[in-house]
Amino acid sequence: MAESPSRDDARETLRYTFDQIAALYDRARPNYPEQLFDDLFAVGSLGPRTKVLEIGCGTGQASRPLARRGCQLVCVELGEKLAEIARLNLADFPLVDVNTASFGTWEP
């Protein structure tokens, strides 16, 4: 009889699920509506050069609209493949830094 994975093992596997299909995830995941970011900037009184820490940036779906608005982003992404695609997607934005790390172990 096969032993079922422990809860911790299953959780660890799930943490990396999207990283295993990073390119597909980037192509298939819909973008956020621009109005969301317009509202965020209005309600939060945000503007160009606003410093943003994004935890779990994936391939940069939310990062791009923030970067286009001139934010200075530090992104922390657990998945190496996701972070690699995020770096490519955000290469035109010099105020964006994508770090590959678990947020719990990341050193600012």
C-alpha cells in the first residue's frame, strides 16, 4: 500500500506547481483590468517613484501596470522559472528588481 504524502510534503509540492508550467501560466493567465490600477493609485495616493514590494509576482501580471505607472518595484518570487519570465516581461523597466527567493528567507 502506497503511503500518502504528509500535509507538509503536499504543501511544498503545491508551492512550486505554477513554476513547473511557468510559460503556460504566463500565456493563459488573464491580465488585471487597468481600472484596478487606476483605482489603486487614486485611493492610495500613489504616483511615479512609489516604492512597492510585491510578494509572489509570478510572471509579472500585476508588476507591469505598476511599472508602466513609474513605480519602483522590488518583486520576490519563489519559483525560478516564474521569476525568469518576470525578468523578461519587465526588462524595459529599470526601476524593477525581481528576486528569486521565499519571502520568509529573502534578505532586503
